[in-house]
Amino acid sequence: VVPFGGGPRLNLSENDREVLVEVEAPGMAASDFEVSVDQGYLILKGQRRSESTPGDQQVRYRESSTSAWQRVIALPDAVLADQAKAEYRRGILQVRLPKDAAKAASKRIPAQAA
């Protein structure tokens, strides 16, 4: 599971119950994100919007970004995409993707002599 694409930093972890993706995105609103699953990939899109400058102010220097970004993450087959949940709180977008226990179970395959 390797994320690709530019954008904010993210952490990805998993256990036997779910895959958890946490995206660092301070200063955004929940409505600034688009989260979807398509053909085994988690697609995260965001648009950081700049705050308007008062009419009598002229911007001399700005380091804050107002660009759009996208991150794409390959998901394991065991993920139940239709049960995924996304929540934005305190600058972190959390996406939880439950796993199908039957598909997630590992299976040992013995090697046969030829």
C-alpha cells in the first residue's frame, strides 16, 4: 500500500479490523475534501482556500498555499469500501475503511515438491 500524488502528509495504518488513513490538513473545512474509493484505490482530494484580504489591505508576501491536491492509495482487497467513513476534526482528516474478516484472513500455502 503505497500512496502517490502531491499534497499534505498522511499516515496509514491497519489492523485486522480496518485500514486507517490520517491526513494532516489544518485550516481546512470538511467541505474542502472529496473522498472516494474507485477500483481498489482510495482517492483523497482537497482544496485549501485562502482567507480574503480586507479591501484596504495589499498582500505583500504569502506563504500559505491555496492550491488543490490529490493523494491516491492502493487498498487491500479485504476493504469494505461501501462502509468507509471520513471525519475531519482538529486539522486531521481520518478515513476508516473496515475490512472483510473472511477476505482478510491469511492462508498458509505449503510448497509441493515437483
